[in-house]
Amino acid sequence: MKPALVVLAAGMGSRYGGVKQIDGVGRYNETLLDYATFDARVAGYERAVYIIRKDIEADFRERFFDRVAKNFNVCYVFQSRESLLNETQIKASKNRVKPWGTAHALLCAKDAVKTPFTVINADDYYGRSAFETMGSYLSGISNDCAEQAMMAYALGNTLSKTGSVSRAVCVVKDGFLVSMREQSKICYENGKIVSLTDKGKITLAGNEDVSMNFFGFSPLIFDALSEFFKRFIEKNMTSENTECLLPECVNSAVSSGKNTVRVFTSKENWFGMTYPEDRAIVHAEIARKIVEGRYPERLWDRE
């Protein structure tokens, strides 16, 4: 069966200062979402599901969705603070503004996904080869397969030129994930890569495998997601900022022994929309790839 693409596009974009998911970076105002969807379609994916917030729906449709829907099988679902919560939890979280993070977002798409699928962020560029590799793998597994997958990137290929980033650094053995741990505030300092932690400064080599939220799952993963989010919300329902993160859920599923995660490695250089200054960089990178013939000047048929 052909896999689906699921895109996490409900983020608030606090560092970027706007709705970066639908900010135009292509020659005809295409977004990074356009390029990811195009790559997935070329790689043999059957459909795409976008997870968004209700308050961006009108802009999302006008600036992205209606155009792509004429060329590919796509739909969208909503993530909100209230999604999947009971009345007690909704009342307890009344002071919270943003949704509950990436693991919660994916769980909101459960009813819309019926085949093995790839999960990505809306504001990252991953490269077509990643979709081809993951798509090939997912096409060969069943809906109840307990072996999940992820695409790892070399840390040095994923850093922003305009500010610090957070990355989940992975421990991999014999091609399978052992664990991953979030490292925050990773940046260049005097030619070195460092992570500024609460316990001090850590120097990193740059060749570490890191997660960029590019996962390949069977629908069985929703069992782990449901259990993980249930524990999370009971502990954090009054929190205004704590997020239920997908890498942490995957790490928990591996630690419990309920799932294994096969790790593929991409040699692509990441770029994405984290800070306002990134838009010009992303625009230039996309323009270069068009000149190299990786993409047509206009991605979609507008008729």
C-alpha cells in the first residue's frame, strides 16, 4: 500500500514572528509545504494530511491548500488546546494559549490516517531522497507493524545560521534507535558547535545523528501516542508552556520495548524557517535548487 504524508503545521512560530508554515519562498510564492508535498508525491506517496490551527485556516486555504488540492489528494485536521481533552482538563488548562506540542498534534490526526505514514514539520526542508527512502520502507510494512522508522540527519547539517536550535540527539546501535535526548540552544561559537545547557556548555562534534521530526510510522504508533499523552496531560494539565513532544514519545515507546525504530541516515543539508532572517536564506536555497533542475519553476498546475 502507498504511504501517506502527515505534516505538523499548527505551531505558533513565536521566534519567527508569523505564520511561517505558509510564508512564500518559491518563485511563485510556493511555501516549504509545497516543496515537501511535491517531493512526497514524486516519491510515490498517495495523499497528505496537514495538522493546523483553526485560526490560520483561511490563510492556509488561500495561500497553500486550495492550490495544492487541485494537484494532489490532500486534507487537513485541527489541533487546539481543547483537542482530545475532557471537561476537567479543559477547565484546568484555561490559561494556556498554545496547543500541546507535536505528539498531541499527531494524535489529533488519528482518524485521518489509515495507512503507514511519514511525519514531518511544516517549516523544514528535508530533501527528496529522504521521502524516497522512507516511502520505500513504508510501502513494505503493514498497519500493525511494531517496527517504526526515522530519518536521522548529521547535526552539523541542521544548524541555523541565524540563531540557536534544539535537536534530539540520537544513540543508534546496529541501525536501530536506542534513545534520543533533546539538546537545547545548539549554535556555533568560535567555530565550534556547542549546546548551552542548564548545567553548563557542552561541545558537540557535529556528526551526531539528530532527529528532525521526520518519522515513518504504522498506524500502530497511535496506541503509544495515546498512552503517552494520557500520562502527560494528567501531569501537566495546568501548565501554560510544557509541550508533549513527538521525540519524547518515540523514546518512551522504544524504552518500553513496545516498538523498535529503524534509523535511516540522510546526507541532505537541512534548512528551515526558525527566525525571520531565515526566509531570505530559504528563498536563496530554493532558487538554487530550481537552477540545478531539482524543481520546476512552477510546482503546480494552477488550472
